[in-house]
Amino acid sequence: MAGGLSIGGLSSGLDTKSIVSALMAVESASQTKLKAQLGIAEKQVAAFQSINTRLSSIATMAAKALPTTTAGVTTAGAAWTATAAKSSSPDVTATGVASADSRPGSVSFSVTQLAAAHSVVSGRDVAADATVVAGPPYEVSVEFPAKGTDAVRLMVGGTGTVSDVAAAINGDSTLGMRATVLQVSPGQYRLQVSSTATGEAGRFELKGLEAALGEEVVLREGIDAQIDLGGGFVLSSATGTFDGLLPGATITPTKATGELVTVSVERDRSSAATATKSLVDSVNVALQEMRSQSAATPGSSGTAGSSGPLAGDGVVRSTIQNLLSAVTSSGTSPFEAGIELSRDGTLSFDQAKFDALAASDPQKAQAIVTGLAERLSAVATSASDPVTGSVTTAITGRRSTATDLTTQIESWDTRLALRQATLDRQFAALETALSGLQSQGGYLASQIAGLPSWK
């Protein structure tokens, strides 16, 4: 609150500055209350946002156990369709992938060759500044015999040196080639060109360089990876990876030994257990957050109690109750799948019990967890929906309150500044008036003292 320049108490002897400060403290009491209310509203917004995040996590964890529909086809959730792939050889890696049509199975084969990228080097040494392309204009053509496409014409800049050729090749990303200038002896260079991808389709031939650089030498032939399933049945892969040979597995040979390798795919039951535990944990985290934010602890032995910013809030209370009801309102108890509501209001998960049910009756285990996930997801979504969610609505309301309070506080800033300026002027006028009276009193006293004395 701004005030004018004043020198208080010179005439009156009063501490006018302290008096004005005390009066302003009384005047600003209403604004102080508004600031306290704003602080509460901001804490409530932060608390609701934290709760909203944890409720959204419940919906995310539940989605892993819920069925999905793609192109009108409904499949079990990712937790129930996950597969685990295993290889009998360290020279072949096998990883499980999410696949709606994955089924347990196995395949045996031998790796006869690995995929390789085509690579060549020029056959003759040249100086760095030597022109190696006929011209100008300097032009090189690239042919891809395996693709059966027309040759690609490549314009070379500069003076057509070996470095200029390398720059032209590297400057055309559509070629799928990488060129490097190698110094093979002091001042002598050769051009190495390699395909950026493996497979026969990456084979190429450079035309227009033979006269200066000699016939190119093939360092590595571009070939596909091949596996032999037996009886002359051979499969090839340009990338070196075999996807879809076994639905639910990606197979990548790393060494061609010719030995028999077996890759198998099995259901990954641990995925369902992990998803179930994650769902239970997310519910417990959300319950703990809501209880912490809405807790009210009474004081004792003369000490003041404490409470969270959302103590007694109806939205929080109903959301907690809805989550607990989602666990207990099923016709089939989640306890059979190792999920139990404890006396302290938290969920516990017994993985051993879940694994036993999943092994003896996998459909029942899936039905129990899926049903629970559906109910929990409905509660979490109802509360955290970005438009209609009850928690979202509460956040919007508190933000509106905070905005209104901020506006009122700013208005009070202007009002209090004017009030302080008024008080400063009033006390300054008082000091001026007293100073004038004191001057007049001094003058009259001196005049009286000068009058003759009569006896």
C-alpha cells in the first residue's frame, strides 16, 4: 500500500506512522481474510489435481486387463494375450510380441546364412584432387540389378573428384547408400560405398567410374538371411528378422551355424499377474492420497488438531466409497483370485493364489480380474473424466473461486492504497495545524512577557 512522504510527530509528539499502520491493519482485515481463503482454494485445487492423476492411473491399469475392439473384432486385454518366446540356442534370439492371433507353438530350423549389406570399394588408388568422372558435366549412374528398376542418374558437383562423388551419393537419401573416402596410403584414396540396408535388394553397381577408379571390388555381397526348416523348405528375410513365422514371436538369427534350433511360444501368465498387481497398487495409491488429503485429526492435551485441504469433502468421500464398493459388489469374490479388501480399507494381492487359479481355471481368473477392472475403471473414469468427472468439476469450481478471490484482493489493493493516502494527508494536516498553533502560542507568550509589570 503506497503512502506519501510524511514526517510524523514533530509538532504533536505522536508516532503518527505507527498510528496509520495500526489503522491500516484494521482496514485490511477483510483483505487478509480473502487472502487466507485464496490460499485454501489453491491448496484444494492442488489436492484435487493430485487425486485426479491417481484416479486416471487406475483407468490406465484397468485397460490392460479389459478387452479391446479393433475393426469390429473384440479380443482379450493385453494382460491375457501376452506371449513369451524362447529359443534353444544363444545364436537365435526370440522375443514375444503383442498379437491377437498368437498361439502356443514351436518351430525348428537351421540358420544357413545371415543377412548382409552390399559393400564395394574402387579398384584403383587416386589422388585427392584427381578427376575420376568423365565430364563436365560429371555424371554417375547407379544400377540395382535385383530390383529390376531403371538406373539412377547422379550429378556430381565440383570437379568430379573422389570426394565429390562421395558427397553426391550421400546427398541423395533415396539411394539407400553410404559413401566413404578411404586413404589407403599417403596421398592415395579409394571410394567405398555400402548399402544402408541388408538384403539382396540392396545390391548395386556404379557406372561411369571404371576408367579412373578401375573395376569395383565387392567387399560383401548383399544377401538375405535364410533359415532351413528341412526338406528343402527355405525361408528368406532381407532384414534378418523373421516376424510372423510363429504368431506372437520375433525371431532374429545372430549366427549361421547350421545347427538345429527350436523356438517356442507360450502364454505369459506372469503378464496377467503383473497387470493385476499393478491395478491393485494403483487403487491403494489413490485411496491413500484421498484419505491423506481429506484427513481430519482432532487435537489433544491443549494442542491444535490438523486437517487436510479437503477435510470433509463430499466428492472425495463418495469416490472412496465407490472404489471400495467396486471391489465388493461382485457376485464372484475377487478373493478367489488373490484380491482382498483388508480391514484398514486397502487392497492386498496374493500372487500365489492368483497363479494357482490361473493355472487350474484360467478363464475364471480372467473373468474375475476383468470384471473388477471394468468396475474400477467405471468409477475412476466417472471421477476423472476431463469434462464431466466429479473431481474435474470440483477442480473447475475451486479454480473459479480462486479467480474471484484474486479479483477481490486486487480491488482491495486499490482501495487500501487510497485509504492510506487519505490518512497520511489527514495526519500531515494535523501536524501542520499544530505547528501553526504552537507558533502563535510562542508569539503570544513573548508579547505577554514584554508587558510592563504593575505593582
